[in-house]
Amino acid sequence: MHGALSSLSARTTASGILTIDLAALGRNYAALSTRLAPTIAGAVVKADAYGLGADRVAPVLYAHGCRDFFVAHLDEALALKDVLAGDVRLFVLNGLVPGAEGRCAEANIVPVLNCLDQATRWAQQAAMAGRELPAILQFDTGMSRLGLAESEVRTLTDRPDLLAGVRVLFVMSHLASADEPDNEQNPAQLAAMRRLADRFPRAALCFANSGGIFLGAAYHGALARPGIALYGGAPTAGVANPMTPVVRLDVRVIQIRTVPAGTRVGYGGVHVTSAERRLATIACGYADGFPRHLSDRGAVYCGDVRLPIVGRVSMDSTTVDISALPDGTLAPGSLVEVIGPHQSLESIAADAGTISYEILTRLGPRYHRCYCNHQEPS
Ligand SMILES: *Cc1c(COP(=O)(O)O)cnc(C)c1O
């Protein structure tokens, strides 16, 4: 009762309401699974499930059949153990940090081994534990970020003793340009991956992220690692987004005023009104992950009406021009749409000169989070 009441009051007073549609998340996982079959769909839930709350997101994916979860850090994997059943596999993409071997082995977490030193330390851990330990081996096929170079892969296959006691479940690599279907890096990385994977005939392939899934079956391997597409982001640039939106963000109006022509708006006074304008100040700023790059560009929405951002984005607030709305449409306390049916993640990201991933992972803690199914508050 108390919880229900306080959540009700948060809905009416919070600076903004971040609605996360768990049913849409489940539909996206199911759609990717269908597209991938017989390849298995894992799920990337790093960075708190792209900012949406891994403790809420991962169990929904589990309920839809997901058993393979990827995070960036060991601590993220350890936290997931509290919210998932024991029959899952938890993979740590960033690799095996020196000193983490014991904790990783004890918790049955599977490290992605990204260099020879990590492989050696995991083999030592296996010898110490007196049992086989599972791992993924990552190859660098052209991103120069994480993974074994071709020469290191050769060292491992020339000297099998280096991996004694390590069971290589998958060999993996990551595509640098998967969201661009015509980018020549994609087939080049696929060819490099196949060449290196041939050296591990018993290991299955783990290759495609969201974009890779839409490059076709050649990219699928045995286990895929979608992230952004699960959360409703577009897997491919420049084409209609096939995924269902998961996130909606509505932000509170906190003040409304009418100003004459020639009025300066916001820090630096960089915006000067060209005519009489009605302005609304809304309760999101760069401290909420609302990009400062949206200063004097981009917009929010009230129904179908576009409300352009005027002046600089402040830490806790942003001013928008509501002159296009009939008088009285908005009042302090009203909500305007920042992300939703009129403004996709991709479009606000483009206005801010960034990508959907950054918008999602920065959605701030001051918004009231409302987890729902089919847009019905739970
Ligand atoms: C983040 C990440 C993914 C998920 O990528 P999306 O583009 O969000 O699908 C997959 N693999 C690796 C190695 C990653 O770092």
C-alpha cells in the first residue's frame, strides 16, 4: 500500500517519467530468436542493460528463453547471479582482469579471454581448481580493440599446453561496422573470423551483434550477442527500424512564460527571440543525460506538435518554444514527449550528434522509472 502510494506520487511529481515496456522487450527477443534460429540468441545486458535496469530486463529475457547473458565487467555478472536462475551462462566481454580469476571461477562465470596473458592465467586457475574451466576466446579481426591478434592465435594453436584445462566454448569476434550493410569491413572481418576459427574446429562461433544479425545467416554463427535491438534501437542505419520501441520518456513542464521579440534565452544569451514567443522550461538537463549538444537544436513534442529547443541546455532544465500550441495546452506539471512515438531514439541521437546507445545508457536516475507491459503501468 505504502509502495503503491509513493509510486503514484512519484508519477505525479517526478521530473520525468521513463516508461520501459517489458512486453516489447520480450517481443524483440522473440523476434530476434526467430530470425536467428537455429542460431541461439544470447543477450547483451552490460551497462545495466543499456541503462534500462539489468535486474528488471534480464529476468524478462530469461522468461522468453534466453540463457546466455553478456556483460562487460565481472561485477555486472556477479550482480546478475542474484536475479537469474542457476541454468544461465554469464559471459564477461571485457576479459579476465588480473586477480579476478578465483572469483570468476568460483562463481561459474565465463570470461572472454582477450590476450595470451588472460588465457595463461585462466589455465593456471583451472590447474589450481583441478577442473576444466569454460571460456570464450576472442579474436581481433579488424577493430583493434579487444581480442587476440592473429599471431597470438597461432601461438595458442601451436602450443595447446597453454590452454590446458580450459574448455573453449566459443570463439568470438566483434564487427566494427555491422550497422552499415554495405561496409566492406563486414565481409573482411567474416573472412578473418573463419580463417582463425578453423584453427579451433571444436569451438562454436559467436559473432553477430544486433547489426550482424541483419547482415544475414553467414554472420550468425552458433550464438549471437544482440544488445541495442532488444531495447528497441535500430540495428541497421538508414532503413526502417524492425524492432518494437521499448522506451518512452516524458518530461515535466516547470514554468511557462511569454517573451517579446529580442529576448535572450538561457546561458550565454546565445538564443535571441525573433518575435514574441511562448516558452516552456522543462525539467531535464545534461545531468539527466539530455545532451548539451541539443542546445538550440532538436525538439520535444506535445502530441504531433514539434516544440523546438531554444537556448542552451542547462544542468537541470531546458527551454522549448511552445508558440505552435494553442494557448493553455500546457501548464506547469504537464508532460512533454522527449522519446516516444513522435521522436525515436535514433532521431534525438542524430540531433545530438550521437547514437541511440549513448542516449539510452545516459538516461538519468532522476526520472521515475515505470516498468510496464504493453504500455500499461504495472
Ligand atoms: C556491446 C556489445 C555487443 C552488443 O552490440 P549491439 O550493437 O548493441 O547489438 C555485442 N558484442 C560485443 C563484444 C559488445 O561489446
